[in-house]
Amino acid sequence: MSVRQDTIFQQFLLPLFGNVLVDQEALKQFKHSINWEEESTRLTNPCVSYPDYYHSQNFHGIKGGYLNSEAPVSYDPITQYVLPPTEPIVRQGLIDRIRVKPRRILDLGCGTGSTTLRLKQAFPEAEVIGVDLSPYMLVVAELKAKKAGLKIQFHHANAEETGFPDASFDLVSASLLFHETPPDVAQTITQESFRLLQAGGEMIVLDGNQQTLRQTEWLTEIFEEPYIKAYAAASLNAWMTQAGFAQVQTDDWWWVHQISQGIKPIVKNTSTSTRSQTQVSYNKPEIDSSAGRPAPA
Ligand SMILES: C[S@@+](CC[C@H](N)C(=O)[O-])C[C@H]1O[C@@H](n2cnc3c(N)ncnc32)[C@H](O)[C@@H]1O
């Protein structure tokens, strides 16, 4: 797929971010304060190979997508302007809807760690791990966690195949990841999330509102997002249900965002004298009864 030069992003927003909204001098200083080659090499897992969809595309006008230092340097300064009403409100929406009290959290496609840090702040006792395909994004995520005094592990991994053992987490999250992946990849990531969760664990996803995006085509044109139309045409609810999740729901969040969540059912084996029965239970004792507010760890 070739890169379009006529998007609203290319024509209007990129120059605006480049000249008005973002302090270019501060960005330059930040960029030069890091030895990118050394740091990205330190974080690179040589076993990771990049899927075609990932390295063949530009995202948000950045050539080479996320596999260079331009991406993490510009990501946070731009993202603060593109999540209405405000970035903190939008991200906090995911945290506030978490229904379980997690002890091990995995944040998929964690990028520069903006949501990962909030997860650790909300659940300070939990072990929190962020994974991303870009070692460059992870460099900034690590720096931010260190600066905030938060102990978070960051791993270079593909969310489609993370390499973590089955049932090793009780919360898997993804923010702003799925609109950047082709639908078959999003489905694989949802299945991987199901595998990684223990029974009763929760998957929660913050992303663009698929219904709004379907009805408002110009929104899909704003940013240079190669897979957003396919994402809009699909349904996170359906992906999660097909993967095996129960209690699946998607709520609108400030019109342009949505938060989807589902619970991995608990399968109970009840043996009777005549036959063995399998029951699927959708209730988990550790589910937080005060759902809608941040749960203490
Ligand atoms: C729009 S950013 C979102 C970052 C962060 N979660 C946030 O909320 O700001 C998308 C991130 O997903 C990562 N990504 C895309 N495909 C991935 C995959 N298959 N596995 C892991 N990370 C992936 C990109 O490298 C990028 O950092």
C-alpha cells in the first residue's frame, strides 16, 4: 500500500503540529538526549520478527512507522491534542472500567507507556508488564516509568504471539492498538489475550469508536492510519466473543472512543456418578463490586 500525500493529516495537521502546537526545540533536545542506537539495541529482542503490515507502512506521517526515533519523540506531544476531550480523561476511562482486582497486568502495544503507567498507579501492588513491537517506543516508556518512580517491565514482543505462558495474567489491556492493525491481526491478538488470561481474568480495550468511525468517514481520513477503515468496519465485540470471552460489552466513550471489555469464563468440572459435566461460570469472586471506579490492588 503506498503512502497517500493528500490526507487531512498530511496537508493540515502535520504542518500545524510541526510549527504551532509542538515545541520543536524541546523535541530536538529530547531526541538528542538519548543514545537511540544503544538504547533500542538494548531493548531489542533478536527473536522478534516484524510482520509485513508493521514495517511496510507509515503511521501518522512518520516514515518507517514506529521503527525509528522520530515516532517516540513526537508521539506524546501530538497525542495530547488528538484524544478529545483530553488525553488524561480518555485514558482514565479505561482504568475506571476495570472490573477485576489484578495481580499481573499485561499492556499490549504499550507504546510510550502512557496507559501502562496509569495501570501501575491504579494497581501499585500488581506486577505490570508492557509489550510493544517497537524498541524505540519502549525506550521512552522505560524512561517515563523511571521518572515517575514506577516499577514496570517493558518487553519487545509481538502482541500476536507474546511468548508468555498460558493463564499467566489476570488483566490484559490494549489502548489505541487495534485501529493500527489489520483485522486478522486484531483477531489473533484477541485470541492471544484469551490464552494469556487465567479464568475470571479480564481483557479491556480502549480505541476508536467503530460505530462513530463508520458513520463519519472524514474521521478515518484525518490521521495517516492505513488500517483504520478496516478496523471501523469490524466489531471488537465480535472479535472478543469469537475468542471465547463472556460478558462482552463495548461502551461509547466521548463519542469518538470506545471501551470494550470481556471476562474469560471459569470452566468448572463437576463429576457426577453417571457422567462428567462441564459448567461455564461467568462470575468471578475477585470481580470488583465497585466497577466503574478504580479498584484498589
Ligand atoms: C497508537 S500506538 C498506542 C500506544 C499506547 N498503547 C498508547 O495508548 O498510547 C500503537 C502501538 O502499537 C504498537 N504495535 C502495533 N502492532 C503491534 C503488535 N503486533 N505487537 C505489539 N505492538 C504493536 C506500535 O508499535 C505502537 O507503539
